[in-house]
Amino acid sequence: MARTVDPERHEARRLAIIDAALTVFAERGYDGATTAAICRGAGIGSGTFFHYFPTKLDLLLAILTLGTAEAREAAGLYADRTDPLGVLLDIVAKGADEAADPRMPGFVRAVAGVMRVPEVAEALEEDTRAQRDLLLAWVERAQRAGEIRTDLNPYRITSWLYLLTDGFLGRIADEETFTAQAEKATLVDTARRFLSP
């Protein structure tokens, strides 16, 4: 008889493995991360690990895909908002909050080390697309509402906002003294000034 799988327990275990992997990737980089270290961090055996993720690359891709899914789900979180500029600034602030995870600098460096791997490059492109789609929808609304500048088209504004937030993350990964907590207010203020009509 086949074993019954509790979907909630299965997803909780999967997320625990992802969380442990995020820590190990951040500490050791992609190449230095071992499945044994990830298993220790998640409190599981290797058989359980391979039941969820056939390879370390599959696990990394799952982390990236989870981030993309969160970006797509954010559209629903803001759906009832009537302040497009406020939403754009909240998106920028949320990015800074996520970058404040102490594992983020190391994880960004780990991903950068394998970003040329075709599957990773594809996952990163999908994540970029999800983030830009979210920004673009609110940039267009903010322009229609007269809340932001209209001298640039929505695509250019979106590209610059993405550059600002992606560059912020890159700076956190590259410069130890540049922290999300210390620089978040400046990031949001810079976005506000850039968007100003």
C-alpha cells in the first residue's frame, strides 16, 4: 500500500531544507556547499534530501523559483491599493527588508558564482521579469494618476527602479559596511526623488 503524504508536512519539510540551504550557500558559496552540510542544517538524512531535491542545483533553482513566486504573489497583495506611488515605494522598501537577511550577501555571491549555468541564468531572468512586471504595472498606474514623472516612458522608469533595487542588493553583497538597515531610508528616498513629477 502506498504511503499517504501529508501535503502541509511535505511543504514544511521542503521549506526547512530550502532555509538550511540558504544558510549553507551564504556561508560556503555554491561550490563549497555540500548536501551533507545542508542535511545537518535541516536535521534530515541524505535520503530525505534526495527525495525532495535530486541535486544541489535543483535545490538552488527551488530557492530562486520561490523568490520569483513571491514577486508574482506580491501583485495580489497590492491589488486593492489606490496609491500607486505608495505601492512603488513599498516595493522598494520591501526589497531592502529582504536584503536585510544576514544571509543575503553571501547568497547573492553564491548565485553570482554560477549565474552562467543555463538553468540558473534562466531562473534569474524569470525572476527579473517577475519583478519588472510588478513594477511596470504600478509605474503605469502612477503615471496615469499624475503621481510620478511622465517625461520618461514607463519601461524606462521601471528599468531605472530595477537598476536601483538590484544595484542596492549588489552593493550589500560587495561592501560589508553597506547594510540594508542603514541604507534603506536612503534607498526609498532616492526612489521617491527619482519618481517625483
